[in-house]
Amino acid sequence: MPQFTNNYDLEERTAIFSEELIKFCKSIQENNISRPIINQLVRSGTSMGANYCEANNASSRKDFQNKIFICKKEAQETKYWLRTLSTCCPEKTEELRKLWKETHELTLIFQKIVNSLRDNKN
């Protein structure tokens, strides 16, 4: 069962999320329906952390803002795939809820960063 903390180190938090997501996905019985959903979930869920690392090494403010916006979009997509996977794996509902909750919190954090960047621009 994934254990998340409210870690203020967002790079570490997204890395832990990716690791937990991968462990979870490896535990799912794959079939013709679940396989493409798992693939999409892993891609979007691990992309958040990768894009956040890129944002931290951005070449400009605009580049940073773009990467953070991508993080938010990937988080939203991850929530979608988690919800979809719950239909395939109702026995994993509790684990999916924890992953969804963490993804939702990350979405809110990335949205707050996007909003702050926009507010500071004006």
C-alpha cells in the first residue's frame, strides 16, 4: 500500500510517487484491457517527475513555466487513468484511491505554481 508524505521537496515527492506507481502497476494482472491503461498510466505518472526535474533546470522563466504546466497536465491525465483502471481492477480500489489522492495533491501544487508565475508576470 503506498505511503506518501507531504514532502516539501517536490522533486523527491514526484520521484517517490513514480516509484510507488511502478510498484503498483507491476502488481496488476495484465490482460488486453488493462495492459494499455497501465502503459498510459505509467507514462503520464512518471512524466510528472521527469518534467519537474526539467523545470528545475529550465533555461528561462518561460521554459520553467512551460514544464510546470506540462507537470500539471500529466497529473490530470494520471488521475484519469487511475480512475479508468479502477474499473478494470475493483479489488485494487484502496491502493488506487491513495495514488489518486497523491496525484490530486500534486495537481493542486502544480496549479498553484502556474498561478503564481502568472500573477508575478502581471
